[in-house]
Amino acid sequence: MHRNATAVAEHLRAAGCAGEVRELPVPARTAAEAAAALGCPVGAIANSLVFLADGEPVLVLTSGAHRVDPVHTAARLGAAELTRPGAAEVRAVTGQPIGGVAPVGHPVPLRTVVDSALAGHDVVWAAAGTPNAVFPTTFEELLRVCGAEPVTVVP
């Protein structure tokens, strides 16, 4: 298993999470690819997206069924502006590549919010540090393990 996936698995175990990291035979860089590989609804995929809220990194775990509305989400975060950093900055902040960013296992904990739409799924799938690694979890577990708050990311 890739070192990023191993680090995520260790973090999940230490946090008392039941889901095991699973490596997929092919990369799943998008929610649609992950859903197809796992045989689940695209809405049950937790996309891990790094944004800058007034220049500070924030991790938004959003349902794969829709796109984050930056104006709406900035208001929910109490920020004037929400922008997307480049791939190098995402890797610097998370230690993981775009398409494989996990909710946990970063060099420094990030402020994290979880899309309320994920609460509608009994099982939620999240990346585990690489585009080939995923793990099953729940909305409630994501909130707990990430120290996150629930938000709506679309109006």
C-alpha cells in the first residue's frame, strides 16, 4: 500500500474508525470514476476539495453529486472569498495529490467542513491519500474524525 494510504489507515484506526482502506485496481480521480469502481451512487462519494477562505486553507468534503458554490460556501464559512489553490499548494497543505486527498492524515490538521448532503447516505466513500485508495465511512464519523462542522455547499 502507498505510504499516504498507510498513513490514512493508521489515522483512521487510531480514531476508532471501522472502515478499512481499500486500494482500487484503477485510479479514481473523480467522483464518477470512484462511484463506478465501487458500484455506489455518485452522491455517496465525499470529494475532498481544498479551498482558500480569505487566504486560509479549508477542506470541504462535498457530495460527488454536485459542485461547491463558492459564494454560498464562503458565506457559510464566514469568509469574504473562497478560491481554489493550485495543485502544488494542495499537496503542500495536505501532503496528498489532487484526486486522492483524504479527509485526514495531513501534516497539519485543516479546518474541515462536511457537506450536509452526505448525511443522506448510509455509507460514504472518501479518498485515502492517493487516487487508487478509498475507505468507507459515515457522515457522522467524518464530522467526528475531522473535527468538522456540517454545512450546505450549494444554495
